[in-house]
Amino acid sequence: MKIGFIGAGKVGTTLGKCICDYYDKHKSSDGEKISVSGYYSRSIESTSESVHFTKTKIFDNLKTIVCASDILFITTEDSEIPRVWSCIAELEISNKIICHFSGSLSSDVFSKNDIKTGSFISTCSFHPVFAFSDKFSIYKQFNNVTFAAEGDKNACKTVGSIFSAMGHNIISISTENKVRYHAACVFASNFLVSLLHTSEEMLESCGFGQSEALDLIKGLALKNANTYFKSGAAHSLTGPLERADVQTIKKHLDVLSKTEYDEYMALSKGLLGIAREKNPERDYNSVEAILYEDIIILEKGKV
């Protein structure tokens, strides 16, 4: 069974490298040989890099890689997936599995109404819950990754078996929840980067060097993250909001920039429910009054 990659960026290159490395030494669960047929991308330079790195073949047009592959992995940017699909749908194809790796798009992007009469394909989406930070070394860390899968049963089973044999975990996500699922991943990954960066900049503005600031953040962030995953949100929550320390919260708000103030307020509102869960006997009404003061003032202005 041959897998062709359309798109030669970080995701496609990492997946291709890992598949090549594993299936050069192993067969699939049913004894069939799995291999990567090669790469096709609009960027010749990017395609050449991926082909050289994975020791596979370069394709100079879409039709030839489709013909040479049993499974097509579309690893382009999300915005390009519909365009790629429209080009594939114009071809006479049969007995192909087509899979994309977008977190926000579902397999519905592969509308069966687009394909020519007589063509038979099975489609799915497999989103790796993993941060692809570079193209040529991150594959070394691509171990035991979870994929969120949805789509046709046959496609999910076939593609899932390829990755599960490599030690990855496959979970199912419904088509209608795909976008919300992806937003949740952004909260855990991208927004975390923003928060850490804000903390770093604030400490540097206090006179700390970058290395000192990072050391301070690292100790706090890693310890709290470990506690969260071990014991849950309530047990990991500490700080002035958890203590209902209104005076300290007010002092914080007085020294923050507009952007920092907005972030502090929004995140504190999210913590309020956790604090009440942890300390049901504690009175958080004064904290709530501060966090929702702008709303109260606005409502009064409407009266």
C-alpha cells in the first residue's frame, strides 16, 4: 500500500519520515507492505527537501502522484485543502483513500458530489495533537501521539491501523464537534505560549534578564502543569483569586497595561468557578464584583 503526500511542509515531512522509518522495518498488521510513494507540492524547493529527507520520490504534477498512490495524505495548509480536493475530484479515481490532517476542517470538505460518476473513494481526517515546530528534527519527538479521527469507516480503519501500529493513539471525534475540538487544542497550546510570553515580558520590564525571567516562569509553569494533570484544576489553583484577596487583585490591576489588564480580567473570570469549587465555604462575591465591574457600570448606564 503506497501513501502519497500532497504538501511538503512540517506536518507532511514529519509524518512521511516517521512512516518510512517504521515501515522500512515492519509490515502492516495484515502483512501488507506500507511505503511512501513520494511528495507533490507547488513549491519545488520544499518538495525536493522533503523527498531528499525521506528518501522518496518527487512528483511534478497531481495526476501522477494520485495514480501512483493508494492513499493520499493532504498535508497542505487548511486553506489549500478545498482547492486540492477540487483538483483531485476532476480526475477519474477509484479505490483511493484520501485523508487530510487539519484540526479545524472535517472530512466533509471532501464532498462526494464533486467526484466523477463511477469513481469510488473513502475519506477521513486525522488530526495529530502535536506541535510541529520544525521540519527536519521534530520527528524524533513524534512518539505516542494522539490522532483525533473522523470520516468514513473504511478510511478511518485503514489510516488508523497505519498509525496505531507505530504506537500512536487514535480517538474518534464527531464531524459536528471538529471545530470546537480544535479550538480547545488552541487554548492548551497556542494561548499557553501567549500567556508565558506575556509573563516573560512583564518580568523583563521589572529588570530581570531573559534567562532569569524564563527560570522563574519555568518553575511555576511546570509545577502547576504537573499538579493539574495529576490532581485536576481545583487542586492546582493557588494565588490571590483563590484566596479571595481583593486588595492584591486591585493592586495587580493598577499596574497592568491595557492588554495585560484585559487578559488578567478574562482569565480571572475563568478561574472564579474553579475557586468556588475548591472553596465552597469562601465568599467570592467581592472578587466577582471587581471582575464584572465594567459590565455593572455599563448596565447602570443603560438604566
